[in-house]
Amino acid sequence: MQRLISLIESLANWRGMLILLALYAIVFGTILVTLGQLQEVTGGYGILDFDRGYSPERVNEVLGSYGPEGMALYRRILFLDIFNPALYALIVACLTCLLWKDRGPRWLALVPLLAALGDYLENAALFLMARAFPDVPEGLVHMGSALSLLKNGLLVVAVIPFLAGLALWLLSLLRRTLA
């Protein structure tokens, strides 16, 4: 845990943030371009990552719309999604670290990493579903759906320390301005 906190603290500066933001822009930008291509191939279907839970019928509908070309595009998205959660979590962790510096416990910077963990668990389930398609076990779909809901909940939890730190920073800024 101390190593993770030290890593975040070492990245929580302008240089580290610019590098993380540039990498995130490349990865997420490529995901968005590939997602657009996937939607063209599938007639508007995207990826299950954006659903808040899903049923076996929904999984079959979405994955069934892909075809070989769509599955190749989806595999690219799944590959890029190896980097995406770590990058967005590190960015929010660094911002949280900066906002809480000398104000509170250092471990608050680790909370955004929970969102990445939830995202990785969901991505593993989605990978297994795509690999098993068209014979996706119903239990896997239910597990993936639960992990999707977990990921969304952890995303909310992940931004709470950031938003609280931002509010405290803005209050201190306002106090200094009014003083």
C-alpha cells in the first residue's frame, strides 16, 4: 500500500499529470475511434461496458451484431481497455493526492484505484463472454452484469474523495480571497 501511495505521490505533479493525460488521450481516443468503427459495422451497436448490467438476451444481441469484423474491432477495444482503467484511476488518484496534500490521510489517493479494480473485473468477464460467444454461459452473463453494477458503484465511490478535496480547496481559496 505504501508503494502505491508513493507512486501516486511521485506522479502528482505537472509533469506526471501531463504524461498521464497524454497517454489517456491516446488510449481513450483510440477506443472512441474504434468504437465508432464498431458502431458502423454493427448498425449502431456499441459495447456492453456502457450498459448498467445486462441480460443473456442483451449479450447475445450485442455480440451477435458484431460478426467477424466487429469481433476484431471489439478485441482491439478489449486490448486498449487493459490500459484505460489504470490511466483514468491514476489521473483521479493524483488529483486527489494533490487536493488532500497536508489536509488529510494519504490513503485517500488510493480510493480511485477501486474503480479501476471494478473495471478490470468487468473487463475480464466481458473478455470471457466474447471468447465463449455464441455459447455464453448464463452464469457468466449474470456475473458480468453484477460486475458492471459493481464497477459503476465503485466509480461513484472513487470520485468522492476527489470531490470532497476539491470542495475543501475551493473553500480555502474563497477564505483567502475574502480575508
